[in-house]
Amino acid sequence: MIFSYVIALVAAVISSSFFMDGHLWKAITIGHLVATLIIYLASVLAKNSSFYDPFWSIAPLPIVMYLSFISYEIDESLIKILVILIPVTYWSLRLTNNWRRSWKGLTHEDFRYIDLKSRFKKFPYLIDFFGIHLYPTLQVNFSFFPLYYYFLSNFSSTPIALYFFFFFYNWCSISRALS
């Protein structure tokens, strides 16, 4: 199973590298879509759409790490990077850990996926790809679009609202972990 995620990451890096001379967001999106396709194929082979679940929670981390690296090359603002990188890393690892703790193995598939495919019996592979794999990938990509501009903008100083976001998010996360 882990091998599939490693292959997806490598395929994402290789495929996105072909588009680095153009628009960076296009390269990131293509890499993310290629990785999603690899995970989809692995889930078809495993006969279990829940194969996508850990990908959904961990895929944002390499994207943000890559944007952080590019951002540091632009303006060398470590604070600007940490304000986003720390909460996204925490969120990604926490969500992946929640999945890991509740995962019962490939014999268990999320009931929502089973219900969705049973409602569209004539098109299970289309529903599986577009509804269970592609749609969440596009949600993640669209939600990171503002971060793309944030990371690639050359701020002379980090806006105060981002510091507020950083401390508020971490306060909420810590208080939730302690409750």
C-alpha cells in the first residue's frame, strides 16, 4: 500500500517537472492529478476506494513543502513559511493519524463510497474516479490556490492577519488535542 503512495509522489514530481518552465500552479496541479490517477488505479486493483483516504490527508503536505521551498528562494522569509507550514503539517499528520487509528485494512471500505457506487451501478468506475478521487483532489488544489499567491508574493513583512491565523489555528488544535 505504501509503495503506491511513493509511486504517486514520484510520478507527481516527474510529471510536474515537465511544466516547470510555464506556470508553476499548472505544474503543481498536473502533478497532483497524476498522483491521484496512480492512487485511483491502485484502489481499482485493491478493489477498495478507501485507498484514497490517506492520500487526501497527506497529499497537501508535499505541495505546501514545495511552495515553502520556492517561497524561501524568492524572499528568504522563514516566518512567512512557518506561519503556513506548521499548521498545515500538523493538520495533515493529525488527519492521517486519525485515519491510521481507525483503519481496519483493505477489507474495509468506507460506507459512503459503497453507497455512492451502488446508487450509480451502471458507472461505478466513473463515479469512483470523478466522485471519490478527482473531486476531492480538485477541492484540495482550489483550497491551496490562495497559498500559492501568498508563498510567491514578495512581502516585505508578513501581514498581521496571518500571525493571528497561525496562533488561532494552533490554539484551536492544541485545545482540541487536550480535550
